[in-house]
Amino acid sequence: MTSKSGTPDGSPVAGAVADAVSRNWVDTRAPAWSRPYLRLSRADRPIGTWLLLLPCWWGAALGAAETGGPDLGTLWLVVGCAIGAVLMRGAGCTWNDITDRDFDGSVARTRSRPIPSGQVTVKGALVWMVLQSLIAFGILLTFNLPAILMGIGSLALVAVYPFAKRFTWWPQVFLGLAFNWGALLAYTAETGRIGGPSLLLYLAGIAWTLFYDTIYAHQDKEDDALIGVKSTARLFDANTPRWLMRFLVATVLLLAGAVLWALLPLGNPLALVLGLGAAWAMGWHLAWQLRKLDIDAPEVCLHLFRSNRDAGLLAALFLAAACLV
């Protein structure tokens, strides 16, 4: 199967996934033998890696701000989380494609994925998933013991998520629980404990996930209805903007609460203002998305979903600045 994701000269690439980023590095530069496995890991669609990584960086920055500023351990935590996010997002997506292979074959946007299109066998996908997980585990072992235990505990959430859309209208909650676990883990790796600020940060990330993944799910709502897959997009339908506004407010308030809890006792006004800037930046960007939203235009939904990398990065930059002053 070919798609619009093409080579630099514009020609289509065999096996490219339908919703991949146009002219991505996997389809244009990666060795041909590796492409099906990289597509399983969504390396041709990097937005998911960003959405998994950014809560980790939030947690690391907030923890560093609370404990007196970053050090070399913080730098490795930032780098280790980035590598781990690539690997664990890849492993999680591989697991998702294994469990969803029959559903994916029935949905226009996903039938070009490596397993339903025949590029990779289920056995090959399982081996690839285990390999990515083992390398990520090696990175996890460089963190402190509480963070290691938290990382192991996250596997249950990763395992359950692909099945959530079969039994609940709120599968986005399960995605949020899994994707934002890094906020807790990185904060714990930095401070040695699970603190109240990290719990609020985690809840803020879950509200954010409900926001962006509801937008994402509107791309597939017609196919999902035909095959019986549940989502908040189908549940909210025309009331989606109202629900998204609620998630926006929750994200901003919870993020601001996390900053206040962590930084207010430190007596550093500049750090507090910069930290609260993270909540302001998130609110501004999510409000912009709401203004642009058209739930019946899949291309608009995909564009807005991908823009959440910038929303999360804005928050991360403000939190990083707060921990440096």
C-alpha cells in the first residue's frame, strides 16, 4: 500500500502509513528492512513521543525547582526520559497494534499500519516490543529505587489501555493515566519521593490528554461507530467544545496548583511567576485550539492534535526557567 507520505522527489513510498507525517525520515532515509518496525513504533509520527515525554520533563523541572535547582543528575534524567519515551512509546504502540490488529484493518486511517497491511507478523511485532522494553528498562535502572518501582508499576496501565475502548466510553482516561505517569516518575527520580505537587501535575496531564485525544478521536468517529469502538469523541459528539473547555480549565487549575504547592514555600517570587507561566501558556494554547476546532474536519483535528507538542513544550520551558532562577 502507498500513501501521500513520499520521498523527497514526491514519489509515494510502499508501505507508508496513511496518517504519517509527510516525507518523514522513516519513509525517506531509514533502511528498507527497518521501516515496518519503525512504523510499528510510530517513528514516522513523532507527536506521541512528545506527548509521553513532556510530562516527564514537567516532573523533572518541578522537582528540581523544589529541591534547589538542577544538577548533573537532573541533566541525565532529562536525557534518559527522552530516550525512554522513544522506546516505551514504541513498545506501547507495538502492543497497541498487536491487540488492535483486527480493528485497525476495518478503519480507513489505520488499515495501512504494518500488521493489518501484512508488513510485520504478530510474532515479529512481539519480539520488537520486548526488545524496546528491555532497553528502556536498562535506562530505568539508572534512576533511584522509588522511580524504578514506579516505572515497573506503569506496565499495568500500558497493558490495559488498548482494551479500554472495548468496555468504556472513556478510553482517553486510561491513555491519560499511562501517558502522564512520567510526571510522577521523573519528579520521584528527582526528589526521591512522590509529593503532592507531582500528583496535581499528573492530574493536570490527564485532563490535558482528555482534551487532545478527544480531538484526535474525532477523526475516526464514523468508523468507530460501525465497528463498535467507544471514545469520548462519540460520547460527547456535538457537545465536544463544551467538554473540551472543562478539560482546559481543569488542566490550567491543576497545573497552577502543582506550581503553587511546590514553589510557594520557597519564597522565590520570580520562580513562582515563571512556574505559573506554564499554566498560563497551556491555557492560552488550548484556548487557541478550541477556536480553530472543527470536529467534522479530520485534517483540522489532526493538525490541532499535533499542535499539542507546542502546548506541552511551552509549559516545560516555563517550568525549566522556574527551576533555574
